[in-house]
Amino acid sequence: MAASLVGGGPAALDGLGPGSRADRWGAYAAAIARWETLTRPAPEPTDAAGRLRADFVEWMQGLDAGWVTATPGLGRPAQLTALGNGVVPQQAARAVQLLAPPFPRCPRCTAV
């Protein structure tokens, strides 16, 4: 039985021992697994110095790999700034759905 997109499931935790998905992501393991099924495998969240990686933020926002991080001349701080100031596409689409008035039908088109 496949894991639901809402509840995760046993496959989302991939074992419980050291080095497992649950050990790596903790309480977020099921959510990470669900997002990976919709996007791509999650990159490492931090670099060797323990700092947040821009490609992880890019992945969390559902952007294509390299959308921001492959921009020439943009270092890590600028990448994180751009991602932090950006709009998450899924949120923008939902906002437009909620805020845009219904498009009026063309009177000539409905007469047919």
C-alpha cells in the first residue's frame, strides 16, 4: 500500500536505526519524504560548517535545481537573500485563486 501524501506512512521513515531517515530528519522525516516524492531527493540541509545550504532552501520552496543557486556571480549569502525574498510558486498560485475575482463570461460567447 502506498503512503498517502498527507499521512506519510512506513515507507516515509525508512527504518529507525542510526543513519536512517527518521534519525536524519527527526520529526520532519515524513514531510521530507512526501516532498521528495513530489519534487526530487532532498539535498543536505547544512554545509560542513553547519550553515544552511541555499540548494536546500531552493528544494524546500519547490524550485527547480539551480533556479537560484546556478546563477553566475551569486554567492551563498546573496542566494539565501534571493530565496528569502522570493515567492514560493505554490503559495502564489493559491493566493491568486483566493484573491482573483471570477472571470466574467463573454456575453457574445454565452449567447451561442
